Amino acid sequence: MIDALGTAIQGAHAALQSFDQAASQIAKAGTNAVEQVTNNSATTPAQSDGLQSGIVKAVVQMSQAETNYTANAKVIETVDRLAGETLDILA
């Protein structure tokens, strides 16, 4: 039971890191787009597609991280509930 808890905590931590990384990628893409407009830099369709593709990938990564975090949180809740029931039985 403790192994499951440790694994779930590590999984939740990894999901948070993945979410943060994706959020940073989106923020960076937005900053790059603003800089291009500010500097009147011409963007080619290929550059625009690359920017959009990177944002889409980051949004997908964020969605996956959220799902992973939710799954790990459910494991933590289950371990907590089982530990409580075990203590109730032993009491």
C-alpha cells in the first residue's frame, strides 16, 4: 500500500512538471508572436504553422498531464481510504 502511495505521489509530481513545461512553451510561443508583431517581422506561413503546431502540442501535453494528475490523485485517495478502513478494522 505504501508503494502505491509513493508511486502515485511521484506520478502526480511528474504530471505537474509536465503541465508546467507545456504552459511555459505556450507562454514562450505567445511572447515570440508578440515580438514578431512589435518588430514588424514578416512571418511565413511555414513559421505560422510551426508556431500553431507547437501550441497545439503543448495544449495536448497539458491535457495529458491533467489526466495523469487526476489518475494519481485517485490512487492517493484510494490508499488513504484503505488505510482508514484498515485502522477501523484493527481498532
